[in-house]
Amino acid sequence: MSSNSTKVFIARLLGLDVFDPLGDRLGRLRDVVVLSRDPSKPAQCVGIVIEVPGKRRVFVPMTRIQAMESRQIICTGLVNLRRFQQRGAETLAAGELFDRKVTFRDGSGNGVVEDIGLERQRSGDWVIAEYFVRRGENATGLRALRRGRGERLLVAWDALVHSPLHEPQAASSFVAANDELKPADFAEALHEMSDKRRLEVATELQDDRLADVLQEMPDDEQVKILSSLDMERAADVLEEMDPDDAADLLAELSLEQQHALLELMEPDGADDVRRLLEYAENTAGSMMTPVPIILPPEATVAEALASVRREELSPALASTVFVCRPPLETPTGRYLGAVHIQALLRCPPPEALGNILDTDLEPVLDLADVSEVARTLATYNLTSMAVVNSDGRLVGAVTVDDVLDHILPEDWRTHDDGPTHTLKEGILDG
């Protein structure tokens, strides 16, 4: 491996694009893997974790890295696309060492790791040479960098007393460090953890965050996490979930557990979930949301636009306003038609919704099979559609993502057929 740089800091590497020697982008660096075999020697960097197209995280050993600098990373282009799995005493530098508490060997106190410096030795190996540490008190004899709260110190690796590197990062630190991850990406990170670690991290999440993450996880993992919570907190998390996702999760539990949790939920939310549980699996009613945007025909375009701006709405649900006679809570009065967001954007704000209804599209019955719903959505290029009962009352709306969840294989969230992405000809390492 050749490189003009002999020292880099990991925090500056995170998010950098990784290229092959021809300049083709392979992916983006997400973490650095280190290994400590001898406490008397600095930990060695054994590879990097990059995220390739398709959100798959793969491992690239350091023997494949040609250059690692603060502005670019270049590897040979031979990347094994099997999903990265942490092994043995391997440690993720950013995921497990950042924010870890450490003790100064000279007895001057404790600190928290904010960054790690890697240095390339004459042999070509990269090792942890320095730690960038924050602490609050004096630091005699060390190069101090003062910035913001606390004292920042750049210290040699042997100036600190370390706990074993493979000791997991505290669950609370992991949650804080990954606060900005999208729910689907956080769910993927949880999926790759051991059962014990997954429960520790899930317990640290706020109820609304845990609800969002649970909705992106396989059914069996959802059940394990929910069952690990006390009943009152489990009910609170269910209330934060979309009613259709909460119903799907409850359907995996025993009838006794279902009844107990529904009794602990707020009455309005519990009633929505109970109605969904009454439908047979793979029907429109079983997969719909019972709380779409519903307005009367007298409502104006301005009111409708204000309704679709609500932050908690998914893009699919925000694409359509359903117009009904009162009452406006499902099951509503007679369903009249829909107004798509494009129509709202084209019409003047004072226009009444009753004047711009799309009445050509027939709603789907709540007992219709998922295949019928999928065909209708595909035929008319819709992202959502109305679901009515036999009396013509709106009972909910089904969205394209609801249908995908039902027609994809049950293990689609975790299914891994190995190296399926071809980044460039010859990229796979046999």
C-alpha cells in the first residue's frame, strides 16, 4: 500500500468516498475496524467498512487500501460484497470507541474519546497512535487544545488506561451517536447486533423513535423487543406507531397479550387498531391506515394544503385528500371522491374541494385482496387510494408502501443473497 500520508484522524475519514485506482467510486466510508492482540502494543487497523450502492455495508481489508488520506481513500477495486459482520475482538472505531470514557495513566483524571489518530508504520501497517480526548480539568505535560467546553488533549495511545477494546459502547452512547440515522438505517444496525445488545439499545430509545425503528424491522425482532418492555411502555410505543403497523405487530402476539396491551392504550388509538385486527390477512382492510387526510366538500384548497403539510404524514399519505360527508372520522359519512396534491397546487386557495373532485377512480372495498389493490395502484400510477366498506363509507386508505410490505418476501428486510451488486467489471473478489 502506498500513500503520501502517514497519519490520519478517523473522524475526518467518515463519509469520504472510496475510489478504485481509475477514479470510479465504490462507496462511502462508514467506519474503521481495529484489533488489539497485545495490550502492550497499539491496536492495529485491519480494515474499513464502506457502504456500497444498495445501503449494503461491506469490509475492505487494509491490504487492499492503496492510499488513505484526509481527502481521499483509494483501494484496489476488488471488493467482496458480502455484508460486513463484526467478528471476535474486532472493534468499530467510530461506533464503539468514540464517546468512550478513558483514564489518564498518570492519575490526572478521566476523559472522553472524541477522535482517534491512525499512523502508518514502516511495515505499512496502520495503528492507533493517538487519541483526541476531552476532559474538564488541567492537563500538565500534555499538548492541550482548548475548544468549547472542557479541555481537549491529544495524547499518545499509551498515555491512557483502556478497557478491552471489544467491550461494547454503552447503549446510551450508541443511541446518541446515531441520533440522525433514518429509522430504516437504525433498524439495520440493530438487526446486525446480538439479541442482548439489540434489546439494550432499543430500551434506550425514546418511545416515538423506537416506534419508527420497530416499523422497519422483521416481525420476529419486533416481537422480541416489544415483549422485553414492561406492559405500560409497550402500550406507549404501540400508540406512537402507525395503526396498521401496530396491528401487524399485535397480530404476532397471543390473544391475551393483545387484549392486555389494547386495554393500556389510549381509547381512540386502541379502537383504530382493533378495527384493523378484525380484517383477514392480505385484505385491503388489514393493510390500510384508518387515519388518512379527510375533509368535507366545503373545505378549501388552502385548508387542504395546510393538512398535507403535517410533518408526521408520509409522502404517500400526503399525496391525496379524501372528501367525505360528515362524520369525518372513519368510518365516515358517504365517500365522495379524492383530490390529488397536483390539483391542489393548480387551483386557487379559496376553491372548494367539492368542485375539483376526482370521481373517476373507484375506491377499493375493504375486503378486496392485496393483489387487486396492487393492480389498481399500478394501473393508475397511484401512491394511495381510498378504502370503503359495503355501505360506501371511507374506512381508510392504502398506500403503495403498505402493498409492498405485503407482497415482498417476509424476510425482505434481512434477505442477503451474497454479492449481488456489480460495481464495475471485475470488482468481486473470488
